[in-house]
Amino acid sequence: MEKEYGGYLPLELSKGRPYYTGEDVIALNAGRYAITYAIEDAGWKKIYLPYWLCDTVKDAIHICLPDVEIGYYHIDDQLLPTDVTLYDQEGILWVNYFGLQSELIIEHLVQQFHGQIIIDNTQSFFTKPHPQAWQVYSCRKFFGVSDGSYVIHHNIRHREIAERYSSIYSIHLLHSLERGTNYSYSLNKENETRLGFCGPSAMSRLTSGILSSVNYEQVQETRNKNLAALHRILSPYNEFPVFRSAPAMSYPFLWKEKQLKNALIQSKIYVPTLWTETLENPGSSSWERYLSEHLCILPIDQRYDTSDMEYIGNTVLNLINETSL
């Protein structure tokens, strides 16, 4: 952008630096395109995806890499791949669900698949990149931006990627400051739809500027405290099999009564479903369908503090008692 002088004052953001920088980092517009970039960089002809995954990844591969074959695998009760054998020019995408898997597990998977693996950290922004694997990160799942992702690998190949402006698609973020996130929910959904068909591009300058102004240390500290506070209240009732202290995306609460999810939404605790596609896929296992149907994704992000977690946790306990009657 050519330098200008005078005129009105622009939006001002503190001049820090993004969390991920360097020659091994490519900054893109969405996590799904970070995945296709990684597949292309690896030169794979086939990629294995988990059944428990959003269809947007499959769709992006079909559009961006139509010659790449897609296979599928199930996850076990520890959310790890089952029955996958890789051959030459094949790879596997493994999701670090909610960022709750340990570094030891990640190291084991990298060795098991001989580095032919993409660690999907779109739900785990602060998990350290493994030097022998590709990893992808999502910015929108952790910060108030309209686009943004990273793909990281040692000596990743850089290629020219067009940049798109995102300011016109960021109005919902401004609305959220004045009127709350629910007011512009439909605009946020429109932006998500746009990312589905716009194709890969470089991260926008607006998003890069916002990410350079984030206090990452404070974000991690807040998410860690909120996760711990919620876990103290709900751990005796939580069926979810994996947990560790981490600045996670959210707190996954698994409960046998599926009506709990709707009851939470009625209480204005908005919990998404991961993923409705799994419920409609006849190839999904009963465990994967159980996760999609019963899992409540509770917010722990930096908007909130431990008093909010106490409110959410106690609301869940009250609703559990009601739905179990």
C-alpha cells in the first residue's frame, strides 16, 4: 500500500507482532486452506481425514486439490486414529480436539506416521509446532478477526498468494463492541459462508494488524484460569475422556442427556454442535455420533473471568439435575 499523508485518522492498533512469524510460517485466510496448502506442500496424493470433522475441509480439498484422494478413519475413546496405514505420497490429518492432548501424544503420532501428518491445531492456537510435522492454526477460533490462519513446517515452500481485503466483512466485529455478538450473528455466518467459496488467499492486512495488537500472554493466562475454574466444578460429571491444563479453545462437557445442549441455549449459554455432518454420515461410528449429539462446547475465552465460569458451571449443574429427573 502506497504511503499517504494527511486526511482523517485511521483505526489505531498497538504495534506488536503476530504470535507466529518466520520463514517456516505461511499466513492465510482460513484453516481449511492452510490444510490444502500443507497437503500440496507435502506432495501427497491421498489424505486421511477423521469422520468426526467439519465437511468444510473435505470441500476445500475437492475444490483446491481435485486430484487428491480422500480416505477416512475413526477415532478411539482417546480421540486417536484407528486402523490407518500410510504408504508413499499419503498423509493423515489429525485434529488436536480442543487443544487438550499432551505433547507426548503428539510426539507419538508424529513418530507413528513417520512425519506424514498434519497436526490440526485449529482448536489449539498455542500448541507449539512440531519440527517434523505440518501444523495448521485458526485465528478466528481464538480472536476477534474475520479471517486468518497459519500453516507451519520446517522449510515450507513459499508461493505467491493473492491478498483480499477483509474490512467489508468485519462489520460484525464492530457491531459486537456496541451491541453484543448475538446482534450480528447473521453477519458472522455470512462471513463464514464467504470463506467457504472464496478460495485461499493471504491473511488480510486488517487481520494481521489486529493480531499484532493482541496481548497473547494475557489471553493464555485467562483461558488457563477459566478452563481450570470450569473443570473444578464439572469434572465429577464430565464424560469427556481427555483433559490437561491448557489455554484451550473451549471446555468440552460430555453428558448422557442430549437435551442439555438445548437447555443451555435457552439459558443464553450458546453451545455449537461439532459436527452435524457426523450425525448424517452413515459411516460414522456410534462413538463419533455420540460426541456430536451430546457434547456441550462451553466458552472459556478471554471475554470472561472465573466468576463467569462459576455461573456457567452452576447453570450446567442445575440443568443436569432438571434434565435427569
